[in-house]
Amino acid sequence: MHGADTNGCEWHLVVASAQQIEAVCAEPRALYTFCADVVQRALHLSERSAVVIHGGLHWLLSEEIPGDSGPITPLVFLDRGGLDIELHMQLVFEDNTRSNIESARYFLPHERQAILDAITSLDHEALLRKGGAPSFAVVQALRLLLTADPSTWFVVSQNICFVVPKDALPVFAPPLARREKQRDRHVAGALPAGVASNARAIGGDTFVGFGTGPALALSPDELASCDLTRAATTVGNFLREAQSRGEGIIAYQRLASWESYGVASFWLRLGYFDVDEVVEQLEEELEEELPHEMIERVVAATAAIRTLDQATWPDQTDCDRLFAALDQLRQEGFLVFEYAGFVADQGIELACDAMQAAVASSLPYCFFHQQCILHALDGDGFSLYFGEATRDAAEVATRPSKAVGDRIAGAMTANGLRVEWDGDEQSPIKIRLMWQCRPRRGARALP
């Protein structure tokens, strides 16, 4: 039975809307997140990933347009529909124009398909006569967006429609950690009898959740069907109030503080640390004193949540392209160091050490360190440091090299990555990518 309290942890209950509950049931990873409730990043959009609806075109696509055979199907998604989400994001287009957005709406897969169906049913000839070539071009561009990689979200913010990787948006905002701090919107305690049997398990009955089993969801209708007349507890009162307001509930248990899960998530997202190493990191970093076995369960649960996230990734991620380019450079004789410590000096030291054992008198090198990954996670771009390592007698040194930079930029571009570099040999090469790194512990250059 859902919600059997066999682990000694109390239940946390938070209020959620019917839309939010349906969203997390359809996309469990949206609930099991430890990120902030507001995204702060610059999102770089290509012409293939965004459509701007201008002036009259907005009306053309959101109202019924007379056609020869009756009204054209309205695409009301531009004005309503979808799920609201808080953001603080700067959209950067290919021509370097920028647009700041504070909120948006994203669409679940079945809603996305409904929009595509509406576009397919349009009387395109009538649309072309009414709005001209620009409106027809917008509709065609929208079709391309809607049929984009299913591992992306389709998002609308004012007059901008765009697609983004699913981990770019917090589709359940604010997250549970913030909801627990909202007055009168959270309670902790034991679940009243019969409540769990009406609930759905988010992620499936066997999912580990936060280490104690799956979170439970009760839609407004499911909660309304619960008999709470005998639940004379604080939790019972909380549920009755939610019933009276027509709201739903998400209930979950967790083993430790949110900080514990957040630290585990940080190290696992980097991609270069295995579960045992992350357990050791938590034992060193956490102020909260937890038994070793509980830390292991926290990390294992966080790893399971990360697996949910990875299932939504495209078959080839930007990181896959990056590592393919780095392998190409290795085959060309480069010294390549992944996760070269925490600062650039450590990468340079690795290049010098490798040069000591090399046969050649000079070798090209490149590397990245932890801060490069963190900047990529923040949407600020990923940096690759590079140069030429040389040996003269017993003396080893490094020097800048534009030729080396050109070769690296060429390999990245050839593998489908967007490079931003002006040819300055003193500056690292910046790459615009989404950091989605599959486990890569064996490639780590430094602890």
C-alpha cells in the first residue's frame, strides 16, 4: 500500500494545483529536483529553436480567421493554456539581440501535440491571403518547433515561442524545499488512514524517491474522495482545508535535510564522481551529522533521481559532442585533460608534467576544470584552456598558440558545437552548451 510508514520518517505534505500535480505525474523528474525555484541564466537560442510572433501575427494566430470553408482553427496557446512558471532568464538570439523574461508557460507532451494538430488543420491558403507570407512563415516555423526533439519543452513567453532542454526549466516551481517554508501551505506528521490508498505514486510504486519510497500525489478530486471526518490531527485539519479550497496535495518523506540532497546532486551533476566518492564528499561537507548508512541512502536516492533526468536527455548531448571532439584531438596528438582540478594553474601543471615524459619537444594541449563546468551549468558558457607545451633540455614551459586554438575550435565546430572565440591566443575558447554529462569518472584528470 502507498504510504506505509516503515522507515520512521514523518510525512511532509504541501499544497499543489491540479495542473502541477498532473505535470509531475507526467514528468516525475520535475518534482524530484533540488534546484532553485527561479532560473537565472542566459539562454542562447538559434533560429531553429525560437519563433518571435510580431504584432498582427499574434492576433492572426490567436483568433479565428475567416477562410473559404469557414473559420480557421484558432491557436489559443499564444494567450492561454500551458502551465505557468517563474523565471529570470535572458534570451540571446543569434544576432545577439536580447530579451529578458520573468515568466513563461510550458506545455506537456499531449498539449504540444494538440497545438501541432491545430496548425496542421489550418487553412493555409486563407492564412496566406489574410496575413501574407510573414504569417505563413511563422506558422511553418512553429511547426518545426513543435516537432523538435521530444526531450525538449515547448515554451511561450509573451510573443516568443521557443524550445529548451527539459532540465533548463524548473517545471515545478517553487520546489519542495521552498514550499515547506510557505506558511499554511505545508504540514508534517502522520498520514491519516485511507489517504495513501487514494494517492498515485510519482515515479512508480518501486521508485526510491528521496530514499524512502515515492512521493504521493492526490489531485483535488482524489483528495475530495478521502473521508477525513475522523482525522482529528493537524495533518487532518490541513487536508480538510485543502479539500475546501479545491486544492491537491503532494506527500513525501525524506531522510535528511535538503542541503544533504543538494550537495549530493551537485557532485553527481558534474559527471566525474561516482557514488562512493560523493558519499565521502557529504561526510566531509555536511554540517548535519548523519550515520554513514543514511548518507549512502541519500546519495543512492539522488543518483536514482539523476537517472530519471538522464532518461529525458537526447541521444546525443552537447557533452557527448564535446567528448567526441576531445577524443579527436587526442588522436591528433593533443594532451587533453578533463576535470583538471579547480583552477587553470592545475591544468597547466598537468600539461607540464605530461611534457616531462613526452618524446616530442612540443605538444598542443587543452583542458577544463571544475569552474568551467559550473559556468556551463549557470548558462554562462563552457571554457576550454589551451596552448603549447615545450621542453628545452630539462626545462618545461607552456606558451599561447593561436594555431592550437584554431585546431580546437575547428574540432568543436565539426562536432556540432557552437564556438565563441575571437582568435585571441590569450583567451580560453568559449563553447555554448548544455551540461548533460553521463558518468565519466575514468576520464577525470585530478581528484
